[in-house]
Amino acid sequence: MLGLRDLQAAFAAHLVGEDRADLASAVVGDTIPAASRLRVHRHHVGQSLASALASTFPTVQALVGQAFFQGMARAFIVRELPGQPVLAEYGEGFPDHVAAYGPAASLPYLADVARLDWALNLAFQAPSSGRLTREDLSAIEPERLLGLKLSLAVGSTLIESPHPIDRIWRAARPDGPDEPISLEEGPAALLVLRGEDDAGFLTLGPAEAAFILSLGAGGSLEEASRSAFAREPGFDLSTTFARLVASKAFAALQHKSMSC
């Protein structure tokens, strides 16, 4: 009889395709042999995990079709099983899997679309509270504002891609625009955020992306502004900052966020 740890290891190996005689001996059979029961179990688990991935990466599936996605998902499942019981948290490594998946090589943007789907999933799971508001800022002396060091709100992600993945994502929606998209249209920088009831993203210009990156690296508003101006001399700090605050892009202020 297998011990608990060996039994768990045997089941994990079985789920990725390894038939184990010692595992079959631990399963009670009746009119259906134990080996057949295990194969049925493996099939159902694979279907469930593939369905969970399809729910998390709906844009990827919309772009490649259900049959192609199922094959790609099953190849991922073989190499990476869930490490915890919440299936909404399963799939962190899927974008890298898409990037390395040979049959998808003709779709160079697909891995970045998968990263966008994953970021939207993370944002949707994040709490909507604890965000910086205009009222918070109104309590700060104007001369201290540029010294603020802000963090992005929990669940927010900046995604940069050489492909127009924002337009690709919108076109893949059931009600998306039916218009041609050229991969030569240039790069995209997207800030994925938690909304009131769902998740979405803001499309950023190059200077705005530089601004966010600098803040993410621990820079103050003044330092982030310099990075943005270096990227684009016409950068409008007031407009960008107001837009980000209105979108609740930043975490609520902590005392240590402010300069002395």
C-alpha cells in the first residue's frame, strides 16, 4: 500500500500521462477495472483544467479557436499542474508556454495577448478598496506633491508589447469592431486596472509608460515626470496624473510615501 506522499506523487504523475501499476492497485474496481477508472479520472481532470484556462484566457481562445486552444492547454497541463485549489489562480505560466508553443509560432502577438488576459484576471481578483483619490491629494500641501512616491494599486500591471494588443484584444470581443489590424501599427503600453465591477486597461503613450515605470521603480512624482519628459518633451503631467487618479490607478497613501 502506498503512503500518502507516494500516493499523491503517483496521482500527479498519472494526471500528466504516466500509467502507474502501483496506483491502479490502490484503486477499488468493480465492473469497471481500476485502470479504466483512472483514465476516466485523468480525462475529466484534464477537461476541467482546460476549461479553467479557457475562462482565464478567453481572448487567446477567441483568436485561435477552441480546438487549437484545447491542444495548447493540454500541453501546458502536462508540464504544469495547479499548485493550489483555486482554479482562478491557475495559469501564471501559460503566457510563457504560449510563447514557446511551436504551433503558435505564426502568431507572434499571442503570448502578449495571453499576458493581457492573465493581468485582467489578476486585476479582477484584486480588492477594489485602498485606492488613492483626489480627496486624499487635496489634503497635501502643493509644495509636497512632487515629492510623493506612489505605488500602483493592488492587482495593477503595466504591459508593454511590440504589437497593438489593445486593438487585437478589442477586435476579439464578441461585439468588437470588424476592422483590419496591421502588426506594423506599432507597440502598445497598457495599464491593467481593477474597476468597480470588473477589470480593464488604459492605453498609454510612450511618455506615460515611462512615468509609470519610474514610479514603479520607487521614483517620486518629480523623478517620474523627468523620465516622461525625457521620452516625450510635450508630456502633460497634469492631464496624465489626473487621468490616472480618476482611474484609481494608485494605492492609497502611506505616511512613508511622502517626503519629509
